[in-house]
Amino acid sequence: LRTKTLDEMRQEIESLLAEAEKHRIEHEAALKQIEDLRRVSVDSRPFDPEKAEQLWLEAENLQIEGKEWLRLSVEKTLQAGEVKHRLDIRGQIEAIDESDEMWRKAVKAGRN
């Protein structure tokens, strides 16, 4: 098991947040497209019920995809948060180690 470097962890956070943003944008685009499809479906129902039904079903399928994109966005954001938390904890541990070392040096210097 290899421990990731601080830079690797920061890069992972950036990558996860970029993926989350991409999925969020896909979700928003899907919502707009769903709205457009449903509007066209309602408008075309009196003239072409079959096409209206097809458009409505397409909007329903897109809504399912959009929910998945939103789920992925949230998942990637949470993963980035977990990595950030590990990074913060690691920083705290390193700070404690450094202060312990400084304390030891101060005690040793005081004995001389």
C-alpha cells in the first residue's frame, strides 16, 4: 500500500471536483432539454399525438439520465471532500510531529 503525496491528493481533489462540475452541467443541460421536449410535446399533442407521446417518453428517459448525472456530481463532490479531509488530517499530524520535534530540541537545548 503506497501513501499518496500531498500533491497527488490535491490533484485528486481537483480532478474529482472537475468531474462533479461536468456532471452538474450535464444535469442542468438535461433539465433544460426536458423542459423543451415537454413543451413541444404538449404543443404538438392536438396535431400529432404519436409524436407528442414519443417526445414525452424521450423527456422521461432524459430525466432518468439527468438524475444519474446529478447523483454522480454529488458522489464526486463527496469523494473530493473525503480526500480533503484526509489531507487536512495529514497536515494536522505533520504539524503535531513538527511541534513535538521542536519541543524535544528546546528541552535538549535547555539541558545544555
